[in-house]
Amino acid sequence: MENNFFKLNILKQIKKNQGNELLIKNFLSKNEVKKLVSIEEKSGKYFVDRQDGRKRSLALNGSNIERNPKKWHSEIQKIILPKLKKVIPRFAITKSEFPPHFFNNEFPTVMHADTGLDNSSIIYKQILIPLKFSPIKKNAVKTIIFNKDWYGPASTFRYEGIDKRNRALDFTLKDLNGNFILIKNLIDFKNIALKNINNYFYFEKGIFYSNNFFINKLVKLINHNKKRYNNISNKHITNGKLISKNLYKKYLTHQPREDFTSLKIKTIFDWKPGDLFVWDRTKIHCSNDYTKHGVKRKTGLAIFFLYPKKKIIKNNKK
């Protein structure tokens, strides 16, 4: 496992603050959940808006990133902050941190760790509040925490090693049948599309149609992805033991089985709107493949916290 990203004194403090996962049932009332869902759905503006999902900030304007809780949408402040202070009395969010947000996903979230990109930050806890999934099916949506801690920079995990120069070239793209297809290298995919200009072509069990509009779309994705937050790594793999075939088929079929090599499932959170999940930001985690149960979309709220220190936005319990 990669463990030389954080400064040694910072790493010691991160490990000191680690603990078990926490589930708080009915953290929010049904009415509070309804209000938050309404804010997300009526936003119309997002700081991430892709085929597989969108992200809305907690500011009044969903495309404006806002980390300071005092500047969040007034309704979000009113609903979240008083209850959050009882669970995590002291927390911080730095200006370089990935912002607190609503997420509205069509494709299940792949395996990753939200450790940030600042090696001098004492990363702490992260929270997830399930808000909605549709159609509603009991036990269909889950968040899965694995047994390993990751002390590298924020990363998405794949079995195959990715050249750092091309780390942002993978993308999940919807084909003509509405199926999401993993494109491991957008540049290679664009070259295949260029060879099939004005024609249909098959790629990884998906079917696409190539024309100038499609090519321009791929060029934009390539340029945009160079700024993507997460690294791509396979350094979570420390042995050749594959995850159980039964567990893979039950939960994880949205991602290749090889990607989960060396890992075991530690905790499974069942999605129930209004509950609160809390876990260490060093934990590798992902969604289950809820599409197998007919679920089309899920909406939640996520915040990443640091342990307070000087020169960061602070929230002090009154």
C-alpha cells in the first residue's frame, strides 16, 4: 500500500484519529430529506454534470463551490449543521478540499478513496446521507467499505497500472442502447472512432456511432479529464487473491472483478433515506451495482472533513 504521500507527523495524527464505521439511523426526518431532495432537483446548475452523474454544491447556486458552512444554502445549514455538530463536534474543510456536495448518480460509483491531494492535511471523517433512489426497491442500494486503509492521494482503483501521464483518460460512456461502457483510454477510443467516421462500431460490448459531433465530444472529455481530481492506482493490490466470486456477483459487477484483488468487504451500509454513514477518509469504498436491481438513479449528500488546525475554515461547537 502507498503510504509515503502524507508527511510523517501528519500520518501519525491521521492514524490516531481513525475508528470504526458509524451508522446513525433517522439522522434526518422525512420532511428534511424531502427539502434537500427538492434543492438538488430544482438546482439546474452543477459543478460536475456528466452522463454517469452530476454534483451540486451546497451553496445557493449549485455550480458555485462553497466549503464554508456559514455560506451554504440557508435551508441546508438549518437542516444539517445542528445535527452534524452532535456527531462530529470539531471539523474543518480546507480551501483545497473537494467540496461538500449533493451527488445524483446514474452509474454506480467505482472503488476509490477520498484522501484528498494535500499531504499536509490531517484528513479525518467523511459522511454520506442517502436521500433518494428510484425506483424504490428494498435493500437495492448499498455503500461498501473495504478492509484496507489507503494513505496515498485521492485515487480510483484499477487492476491495471496507469501511466501517470494518462491517468485521467478512463471514462464511463453511455452507448446507443443506454448502457455504460468503461473506456480505459479515451485517446485510443477516439482513434477507433476516427477510423469508423460516419459509421456504427462496437467497443467492449457497446455500440456507438461516430461522426464529427461525437469526435468533438471525445476531445472535450479528454481535455476536461486532465483536470480530474482522483489519481488512478493499482497499489492497493498486495497479493493475488481475488475477492469471492459470490460476493462479486452479488454486489460489485459494475467494475471488473480483478480490480478488487487483495480486498475484503468490511462494512455494508444499506441505503435508507435520512440515515447517516460515517467512516474514515482512508477507507477504500464503492457503491454496489444497484442497476442489477432496476434502480436508475440515486441521490445523496457527501462531506469530507479534516481535523481542525490553524489557517483553515473552522467550525467550533458553541
